[in-house]
Amino acid sequence: MTVKASILVFFFANLLLAFVIVLNSRAASMYGLGFSVLSRVTFGIYGSYFQIILLIWEFSLQYGKRGLT
């Protein structure tokens, strides 16, 4: 893969990711629904537990990084 092709793939991947993030945040901003409610709609009651655990795990990692500095 050439450098030009790599930059092109990187650009389009970021563009696609930005589009998905905007679509995900639109429901929260329009209807005032939080992350936990939206994950229940998407993954069901028991599937949303996994999302909440991942969210707590990410927060604990970020808190740990701030605590070390």
C-alpha cells in the first residue's frame, strides 16, 4: 500500500467514524436520552449491562491515568 492510499483510507475512515458519532449523539441531544437508555434500546436489558461495565472500566482507566500524574 502506498502512502497516498494510506492517507486516503485514513481520511475516509475518520469521515465514516465522525458520521456514526454524529448519528449516535443525535438521539441523545434531541430526546434527552442518556447512554444507558440508548444502550438498552439497542442491546436489550441484559446486553446493556456489558456496555455499562465497559463504560465503568474506561472511566476507571482514565481516572487511574490522572491519578498517576
